[in-house]
Amino acid sequence: MQTIDQALDKLGHSKFRSSFHLKEDQKQYIAEKGMDVIRRHAEDFVRQKLAPAEPVNDGKQTPMKGHPVFIAQHATACCCRGCLNKWYKVPLHQPLSEEQQKKIVSLLMAWIEREAE
């Protein structure tokens, strides 16, 4: 099992994944809301849009702009079940466990924390 640092390093070698960065307004949003609120948003997005066995609009459920968590999801390949399967071998057509959801949120938050600096 890879660590968060190993996952982020691997993602950094992908031209597509490494092209995502937070914009100034997104960094400002994080500063205003605080990391605890951003983490709760990430938990909600993962639970609602990734955790079901058959997510609604899978492959298209995560916008490419807007909320910092959306950007993090694309940067970390946690945007849809197909990407989770390709990058992390998360099985398709099965609901995500609480542990899997926590790992995804931790990866998203690690990326956001690095970008927000």
C-alpha cells in the first residue's frame, strides 16, 4: 500500500494530473473557511458522489472548476470510480467502505494543504 507522499509523487509524473493547481480565489476561499470546513466538504463530496456502488453520472460527477475539493479530486485521480480503479485499484460496482472514504479524503486534504501554502 502506498503512502500519501508516494501517491502524490506518482501523480506528479502525470502531465494531466500535475496540470491542476488552486487559483488565488480558491486559496482565499480556503483561508476564509478553514481546513476543517474544507475537510467536511471533501467528506460530503466523497460520500455522496464517489461512495455509492453505482454513482450517478459516474465519470462526469466532478466539475473541472469551482470548489477547491473538485480541483483536488482531479489532481489526485479521485474524481470518479474509473479513475479510482485505474490509479488505486479500487473495485468498481462496490460501495466504498468508511476506511476507503477516509483515505481518499486524507489524500485530497494533503494535496489541498500543499497547494494552499
